[in-house]
Amino acid sequence: MNKEKIPYGASLNHMNKTFKCAFKEEAARHNINATYANIVMTLSWHPEGLPQNDIAERNHLAAPTVSLTLKQMESLGYITRQPSDNDNRKTIVVLTELGYELDEKIKECFRIVESRMIKNISKEDLAHFERVLEMMKSNLQEGE
């Protein structure tokens, strides 16, 4: 039987999907819609708000997907939309107080899943892993 080595990209992709699945399960235990997680966290890093197209770009999501998700989030009181001071064609999306409360719950779910993911791994191994990931990311961003 010929066993080929799994490519690094495939391993990273599988790990990402495994983490997302574990996060989704943890979020469900806390009655959190995991679909909102990346958008909420992105907005929490930008308290001044972001245009909708920036949210789509930063989360690698299609604009119609973001539009629908933001509509749901707005109806639940997690975000507000405000006209841009600089460009009347743009709408700025901002987290509400309720959105920041959701952000804290989401971050706790991430901490729980991440803690489970890295248990029994030394700090030294984790530091080395972080360095290698940064190098891989940098290599990809440089292009060919």
C-alpha cells in the first residue's frame, strides 16, 4: 500500500475545519450563532466601525452573505449602521453594547476550544509553531 504524505496545505485546511466544527459546537452550547462570530470579532477590533465591504473582505465572505447576516444581526440589536462621515455612499457598521456582550461570549468560546486544542503541548512547541505559521503566511503573502 502506497501512503503519500499529506500536503501541508491540506493538513492546515483540515485543522481549520476541525477547529471551526469544535467552535461551532461550543458556541451552540452557549446559544451563540457561530455565523456571527467572525463579524462580531472583526467589529470589536474596530470600535469606530467598518464599511460593509471591508467586513466582507476581511472575513473572506461574499458581499450578499455579509449583507444578509448584518440584516439579521441588526434586527437582534448586535449592530447599528450609520452613514459614513466621509462618503455618503458608504454605511459604517458598528457594534452595539449588546454586540460587545456577544463578543465577550464568543471570545470565551474561543478560549475554551483553544485550550482544548493546545492541551499537553509545551510552550516551547507552541512558540515554534507560531513562528513557522508566521513564516508560511509571509511566504504566501509575498507571492511568486
